[in-house]
Amino acid sequence: MPKPEIEFRDTNDTPWERKEGFAQQILAHDPETGDTTKIVSRDPGHEQFGPAQVHADFWEEVYILSGSIYDKALKQWFRVGQYCCRPPGMIHGPYISCPNEGVKMFVNVRYVRKSDLPDNS
């Protein structure tokens, strides 16, 4: 089943899933593929520890709606209005969200499909 057909709706009616240091609001989800569209909010000063992240099996697009986030590996801040498109295998993070206001991001995740792979026949 693909993501549901949704005409404009008030996202205030969509619940937030809270975890330590951040929350996410799932706007649309395809249970068969795992494809997800969501808003992710990181608390002020929330820090990820450990090595950089690598998503081997999905594309991730991120657009910063408010606040900012610091990539510790790149030693660079990313701010409101900035966008990234990460293909499978792209290394990124870890991050620290802005200590004053955190960060809120629109995130789209799309898992790799067989049709995305080169035809080796």
C-alpha cells in the first residue's frame, strides 16, 4: 500500500512521537516500503554521539524549517532554508542542534527499490 492520499490537513492534529532529545511527527508512511515523510524536531543543544551515520538502504532529503544544526565532522552550521539530498551510502553527522532554539526539519525518506539499481542483465 503506497502512502495515503491526503488533501491539505492541519498538522496540529497529527501526534508527535517523543524520544529523548527529539520528536518526530509522521505525516505520511508506506508500511510496505517504509517510505516516510515527517517533521523532526531536536531539542536545544541535543547532541548525537558516536561515528558518522551511513544509511545503506534509503535516500534521505532534509529541509531546515527553523533553528540550525551543526555537523561535527564537517565543522559547519546548517540553517533555515537549507536543503540536502543524501543518497544511500552518503556519510553525515553526527550533529548538535542549536543550543538556543534547537532545529525543526522536514524529512523525506525513500527506501531503495529494485528499479533504482542498474540493470546488470
